[in-house]
Amino acid sequence: MTGFLLPEAPLASLADWLALGGGDGLRAARRLGADATIDEIRASGLRGRGGGGFPTGAKWAGVAAARGTHHYLVVNAAEGEPGTFKDRRLLRGNPYQVIEGAAIAAFAVGATEAFIGLKASFTEEIDRLTKALADMTAAGLAGDVPINIIPGPEEYLLGEEKALLEVIEGKDPLPRLLPPYLHGLFSTAPQMGWIPTPLEAGHAGPHESNPTLVNNAETLSNVPWILARGPEWFRTMGTPSSPGTVVATVCGDVARPVVTEVEMGTRLSVLLNGPAGGPLPGRTWKAVFSGVANPVVDPRRIDPPMTYEDFTAHGSGLGAAGFIVYDDTACMVEVATVFSRFLAVESCGQCPPCKLGSGEITERLERIQAGTGTDDDIARIGHWLGQVTDGARCYLATEEQVVVSSILRGYPEEFAAHLETGRCPTPRRITLPKIVDLADGRVTYDESQARKRPDWTYAPG
């Protein structure tokens, strides 16, 4: 099928978007009204493309119905998940659909202001967004509330919705306690205890929580098309429970790293052997990860359709459809070490079991990988995997738990070989696939990530 989110060539101007039907979705929303607009999104079955897969219409309805002095909208384009490049490709190819989707969402939930959060290092995407927003505002196609572009720091947690709100408020990306629909932007209500924040300048009345809708950039890219063409059209693609298309990224041990749009329900093998070109010559695959947020998938044993429910049924998760592929030359102890180190470094330290546990898990994995590990290291890893999530206020600790546990369970013979022989049977350097650029079958990773320290500073290069 031909996708509708990724154009064959980047749109050069607002005129290109208008030629595709740009503006029709916003006009349809205004004609329907806020409540009926939410009903259309609910009827479409659209689910969040940021990783959780939560029904978008239900999320909008919850925020729209919530009490608060103000409502806000946040577009999460702070893509930092290893193996993922889909939001940046969307912003480079067609930023207009993201902005129109944001305008519709802001209208539907009664937002007074909207924000698009992304990393300051995404310079090309910021330039494209800035120009598109200026052109759409001038043409009256950016909705009725101001939309602000917020560049943020490089940290992984910028993409965590509660931490993103902190950055929009001018703070560090440290996840707050309560979710955005309970404690949104510029909230003055207390998060814990009974002491509220002083009222924001210009506000009067009781302390409120300012319910805030946070949607991923890909999620909102679907919205103008659904409003313009109808929920029934959207449901002609995908599956009943996971309708539409998904923008998937594939990197690692494949012939052609790629960002591509496929129907939900497409089998993983079709994506890997088709757009991604199959395995490297003479090699076979043994592990596929959807980012670092879900358990490993062994492609030799299962071939799940790309839906939220099918990946869950197979003991993993679809996540943001960013797939990291490893073949039979990769050491899974090394993979576990690299993933664990990334999460340990990016942990913010607000929850001690997360920072301490992920740090010790990483140290023990490094010992095993170096050939100096013992059975005690495995025992200590198991101990911390059971406690690393205690008191966690975000999902990072769970990622550490599920990813490392799944590798230990899935590839025990590789850990045993390291412990028994004191050497790696398949020595090969594994680079964390944090993508800087992906185009024309070539992928570039952020080599500086290996120098990042647990306090978020960098060792000299």
C-alpha cells in the first residue's frame, strides 16, 4: 500500500500541503465542534504512536472533561529512543501535518496554548517546523491558540512526558510525580503533601492542575487525515484493534537501514526482509528489540504482526516501532551491557533504586563481558532486577528490568560461556544505536553517547 504520512519527497511549501488537502482536517473539526471531533478520533481507533498505544480519543476526552484553570497541549517530538527515527523523518518530510494535528487537538480539548518539544540538536527539524508554523499562522491554518516550539536538552528523559513538561517550564528533564492529565503545565496544585505552588502571574482563583494533553508527533500527524477523510477510511488499513499505518525504523544488522510506513498488522518478517533488505550476506538473525523499552524478540521462533496486541501476546511490545536487529555475530552479553549502560547513565537519580540498581547491573554485566565475572555477578544482577523499579516515577527502571531480564532468559548459553571460559565467543563491538541520521540506506549513530557519564556530563573525546 502507499502510505499517507511519509511523502515520497519532502514537502517544499505550504502550497504542497494544501494540494494534498491540507487545512481540510482543521475545517472539518471546526464544523463538527470539539465534542464531535473527539468522537471522530475515538471512532477511528487511532492509538498513540509514542510507545504506549493508548486510545487517542479516550485520552482527548479525559483531558477535555477534566477540571482546571487552563488546558494545554504538548506535542512530544523529543525522539531519543535508540533505534528510532520516525518522528524526525515526519518533521523533515511534512511538518505541516504535525502542526495541523496539533491545532485540531488543541481545539478539541480546549487548550489555551500548545507546545512542540524536541531536542535542540534536531536543527533541521526545528528549521522545517519554524518555517511551516510561520507560513501556516500567516495563512490562518495553525488554529486559534499559539503554538510554541521548545528546544530541549539531549537527555533521554526529555521524551518522558512528565519530564518534557518540566523542560517547557524552564527546568531540567526530571520526571515529576503525577501524569500530565492530573498535574499539567504551570500547575499550582500540590503534587504531594498539602503545600501548593504560588499562583502563576496573572492567575486568580483556586489552585488547579491545568490538565495537559501530551501526544506524540506521529499520533498527531494522523489526525488531519482522519478528520478530512473520516474514521471509516482510516479503519480500511491495519487491524480492528490497531488500525491505520505505522512509521517503522529498522537499523542494526540489516542490508538497508530504513524508515518506512507500513500498515499495522504487517508481519515483522515482511518489514525486515522487504524494506530493510534482509540479513547481511551469510548471516542469520537472532534478536530484535523495539527500542530499549521492551523485551527481546527472537525472530527464529516468532514472527508477530506489528500491532500492539500481537507484540504483547508474544511477551514484548511494539513500542515506537523502532527495531534494532542483531545477527549471529553479535554477543548478547555485550548487547545487554550496552543497553543497561545507556539506561543507567540516563537515569535521573530521583529514585535511588533506579540509579543505583541500573548502575550495579551495568557494572556486573561489564565484569561478565570482560571475562572476570562470577556466579555472584549473576546473583547480584537478579537481586537488582527485582528491586530496580521500587518507587519509580517513570518507565526507565522498568525498561532496565524487562530488557536485561529478557536477554538473560533468552540467551543463557552466552552468559554461561563467558563465565566458564573467561572470554567472549563472538567478540564484536556493539554501538548503542542512538540515531543521528538515517537516509538512503545509511545510518549514523551518536558516538558521543559512549562518553556520557551518569551525571549527564561527558568524558573528554
